Amino acid sequence: MRIERVAAAVRELSDRHFNVLRAIESFSEKGLLVTSRELSSSTGLSEEYVARILTELHRYGLIWAPRGRPSGYVLNYAGLDALALRTMASRGILKSLGNRVGVGKEADVYSALTPEGMEVMVKFYRVGRQSMTKYRRTRSLPSDVSFYLGASKAFASSEIDALRRLSLTEVPVPQPVYRNRHAVVMQRIEGRILAKVRSLRRPEIVMEELLKAVGAAFRSGVVHCDLSAYNVMVDQEERVWVIDWPQWVRPDHPNAKDYLRRDVRNVLDFFRRRFHVDVDPDEDSERVIASLLQV
């Protein structure tokens, strides 16, 4: 569902609509379908009134009934988007939502404005979005859908935790602004994804700066765990920014050194292949890691 339609729903629906939607969210978090009778009991609204609200929420595409309406409803990503946008607007975090500026396997990123006029990015996590589509088609258990909604919230929480830690250090990351549910608001970075960059004036320097960021993050207590050219942005001055931190671990994690080694190897391998930098990922990884940890 297009985010513009969700934003329109946020503007048009009443407080009572959102009270019901939050109640559905509570049931969905437990992997449960919820009926109008149960929602009437939990919200204090009449069952007839709740049924009318459910019809309207369903028409907006914010909820769905995997086993048919009489069996009950569950929240979907559009509904989760609406709840997050409503909260961020009411708390003065966002004034308006702009165009989609990035799309990945597990998240969509949009431009946005704060009430103060600051340009920011909003990342909406959508873990398992293809599986969610499959569940719509097969009417699978709502507990499966609950897992993905919960995972998206967990990813958002993990990412802003990493950004808050690293924003106080020398690691080049977007400044965190706010997090609600599965949505993370952060500083907007003007640049290109490294994987899409075909030429650099100083590829060796860019590679060195990226590796320094990896080392600085490790010394600050964070290992990225999923670093690739798709998780790095480069601005016009060829400064690097490391993004996408939901899977980070602490250096005392049992597999932290293996994750660090993989991150470093990915960096070396990319710059060797794309920009013909004279490095050997297999032979140089350990040397690079040792030098980074000694700084």
C-alpha cells in the first residue's frame, strides 16, 4: 500500500479509529485475531460502533482478515505505518512526509520535514514483506504475521540504539532523531549508495576512511555485522557514511570477531573489484583488523 494513502488516513481518521487500531495492534503482537466483540470490551465502545470503525479501517487497508471478517482482524504494515506516523505527528517529530528515497529488502526510506523545517529521513522496517504478501494469499496464521511486525519493531529499536551510541563518537553515521514502533527518524544524508558509485577520485582514501569507521565502531562497542557497499553512502566530498545498523552486536558477542572479519573482507573485496585497489581480501583481512584494533 502506498505511503501517501496511509498518510491521508492519518489525517482523516479520528482518535477513536486510532484507539481501535492500537487495540488491534495489542492483539496482533500476541499473534491473535481480534473480533468486534473483543474490541468493544477492550475499548469501552459499543460493538456496533466498533464494527463500523473496523469496516472503515479495512477500507483504508490498515487491517486485514486472513480468515474472513467474522473470524477477526490483524494489523498489517499499513496499519503499523499509520500508528507510527500518527504518534510522530502528534509529538511534533514530523510535519510532512515526502518521496521515497530508498528501498531495500527489509525497509523503505522516505524524506520528511520536521516542524522546524529540518530535512530528515524516515526508515520504515518491513521485515518479511514478501512473506506478508504470501500470508495474504494463503490466509496463514496471524502468529506468523505477528513475528514479522515484531521483528520490524525490534530492528528499528536496535538501529536507533546503535546510532545513539555511535553519534557520540567519530564514526560517520546519520544523527538519530526519534524512533516509534518500526520507524526510525534520522538525519538526511545527501549522497549515493556506494554500490551504485562507478568512479571515485581517491578510492584508496575512501576505503581507508571506511575501514577506520569500522575500527572506531568496534572500539565504541558496536560491530555492524552486515556491512557491504549497500550499507555505505558517499557524499560529494567523498566522505563515507555507514548506515543500516539493525543487526549490530557488541564486541563481547561470541561471534563478534567473525562478523568483524566478514565486514572488513567485504570492504576489501568490493574496492578490489570495483576500483581495482591493490588489496587481497584473503591475505590482508587479518592485517587490517589487527591495525584497526591497535589504533
